[in-house]
Amino acid sequence: DAGVIQSPRHEVTEMGQEVTLRCKPISGHNSLFWYRQTMMRGLELLIYFNNNVPIDDSGMPEDRFSAKMPNASFSTLKIQPSEPRDSAVYFCASSRAGTPYNEQFFGPGTRLTVL
Amino acid sequence: AQSVTQPDIHITVSEGASLELRCNYSYGATPYLFWYVQSPGQGLQLLLKYFSGDTLVQGIKGFEAEFKRSQSSFNLRKPSVHWSDAAEYFCAVGVEFGNEKLTFGTGTRLTIIP
């Protein structure tokens, strides 16, 4: 079975540009998570969805960040406008929601560089 | 709010030697505890988890962890490391039933020397 798929794997953009990161969760999983990993702040949860509905977005840094999950097989994380401090590796993870916590399966990540 | 501390940023061990990675948590009750591993350029993979019951938990790749309530710790151990164990290891905690949010520690980078 395919794991969590993220695209692109690498993204280099200039400050002020819009960036869209994409994620396809594992089929049958109904929870999806977006994380950001930096040297300074480690691994942070940005937002997570359950059954396509945002459940906890307390980690979304500011209004420049938005996430959507239009259906069970696709999610996007958008940054508009991007800034150099957004440079990080962004991970998507999915799980089959259960009681109390099921394993989160991580994608390979998107390395974002904002110049 | 809950927090997780991994006091060792970087550990170096010889191949074949034993390993212990430390994890301490802060939370008023018993949390749900996890260890994940991240190989270079990869996403994270679950090694093991603790929810309740036996405080010694077995995981994949020969790892185990012991929950000690009195010390608020959940240390990861392996009796004999292999070169392929070189990676970054993250401890994580979940506390809220019905919310799948995990709080991760800052990670411990493990280097294996021949």
C-alpha cells in the first residue's frame, strides 16, 4: 500500500509568493495532520482534521497560513504571502482515528525554502 | 499544559553497545506516551507507545521503553545497537481523550560509531 504522499518534495520560492503544499493520506485513514519542523522550534503540530473537519488549528502561526481538506483523499496547506521564516520541512501524517490514539503515519515531507 | 523534555540533544554509542534515551514529561495525570524515530530525509515512524497496563513496552526494531510514574519518565532502551539505528528519536505525549494532538520533544540525535 502507498504511504502518505506529499508534493512537492522540495520547494524554493521568493518572499511574498504563494506556496501550496499537498498531501494525500493513506486510504481509509480519517485523521490528517500537518506538522512543521525547524531546528529552532522542533516539530510542531499546525492543524489536524478528522473526517475532513478541522479539529485543532491552534498551532497555525498566523493568518498567512491556511489549510483545507476538501475530501478524504486530499489536503492542502497554503502560505500566502510566504516569508523567509516559513522555511522549514512540512510533514503531513494520517491515522485511522480511534481510541485513544492510533499510530500516525508520516509522509516524507516537503522542504520549503523561502528566499 | 503538557510538555516533554528530552535532555540529551546528541548521543554517540558504539555499535553493539546498549542504549538509553531519556524522556521526561510534565502532566498532572498519566499521559499517553510515544517514541518515534526519524531517519535522515524521512518522516517519523512509530517505535512504541504506552497507554496503560504493563509499564514495560516492547516496540519494533528491538526497542523497549519503561514508564515510571514516580519519575515522570518514559526512557527508550535497546540492549545492542546496530549501525542502522543511527537516526533522530522523538518522545511525544498525548493527554486529551478525543483530541489526537501530540506534543513532541525536541529530539535526540543518535550517532553510532564502529
